[in-house]
Amino acid sequence: MKTSLLLSVWNAKLRRVMHAFAYGLFFVLIAGLLAACVVPTPEVIVVTQLVTTTPLPTYTPYPPYPTYTPYPTYTLVPTKEQPTDTPLQTKTAAPVTETPTATATRRPAAAATRAPTATPSPTATSRGGQFSSGPVTAHGVTGTFRLEARRLTFAPNERIWFRFTVTNNTDAVLSYGFLGVAIGNGDFHTSWKGASLAPKGQANSTLNWRDNLTIATPGTYTLTLSMCFSEVAVCLGSSGDWASLSSGLTVIIQ
């Protein structure tokens, strides 16, 4: 019985304690909430010294670029024109028209032949600086002969250029054994051998030819255009029919 009474008393006390603790905790919570809701007093900051700031430096622009001045235009100094040497004009020989027949043989190997006997003919003359002779006619053939030179003196073995023409004045084909220049010392320079000329008025009735010869031994020589009207074999003998178709042109070799 006592035990039950004690327990009930203890329980009653415990409940009172618990109620007091609960009320106390409640008030603490209410006080905390109220404290949280109170607006805090703002703090007043007193500025005792102004902070001075350093101003930024003033922007200084770069100086402008200098104005471009172009270089002066270079002018070439004119050079004095040098005179041009004008070459001396040389006389050009007229083109040669070859008119041999198809049976002609050009420039055979040199062969010693008997020089023809000179026939009296006109005296040689100088025409335009070139020494010439003729025309002379024999056996119906007319010839002219001239040296392509302005002098009559030559060195040994120097080329002596000459030109001649022969024309057939007959109505028949004229065959001949040799045609060339008799040198006057027994030698003969052959220009044509075993050829022929067509009848007059036809093609190849005239032969216009340019040639040259040399003389090795110094001395005085007479050059004469000559033709043999016989066959080649006969002309090489003593019975050939030789005739001069020009007067003699005298040259000196020294």
C-alpha cells in the first residue's frame, strides 16, 4: 500500500517537474524568436580621412608621321650621238647568165695547149675603171673581153678576174674545141672545152662568162680571148683552127 502511495506521489512530483521544464523551454524559445525579430541598430561609420586617389595620366597621342616627299625624277643626260661610219660603196659586178649548151664541159683539168697566133685587133681601152677590148669577129663568132680590175699590175699568183662574151652570128650550130685566154708566154687558160653555141637568135647563141686566172712568174704578159674552132684532139695538135676574139690586154706581174 505504501509502495503504491509512494509511487503515486513520485509520479505527481515528476509530472510537476516535467511541466515546469516544458514551460521553461517554451519561454526560452519565445525569447529567442523575439530576439531574432528585433531590428539591429545600424553601425555608424565615421570617415575621419578621405582617401586620395592618383589620377590616371593624360593620354598623349603619338606625333603624326612626316609627309612623304617623293624623290626627284632622274633625267638621263643625253649623250652626244657618235657619227656612224658610212662604208664605202663597192661596185658589184652584174650577175652572170650562163648560157652553155647541154654538151658543154666546164673547166677541165689544165692541159698545156698551143697558144693561138695573135690576130691584129682594136686597141684595148679602159671603161669605167675596167680594161676591155673588142668586139672582134672570127668565123662568124663575135667576142668581147675585159678585166674586172682598175689596174694592170698584179702580184704573183694573185687572181686576175675577167669576163667575156661570145656570140654565134651564123645560122648553124657552132661547135668548138677550146675557149679561154691565151696568156702570151705559150700558156692557155681553158674556160670551156668541147662545147657549142646555138644558131643566132636562139637561146644559148651567146655565152656570157666570168672567170679568173693566176700567173706565178713575174713579168709582162698579154692576155687575149681565144677560141679553137676544131675538135678537141685537133686543137691539141699543130693543125687546130685557132682565132683571137679580142685584142691583147697587157698585165704586169711583180
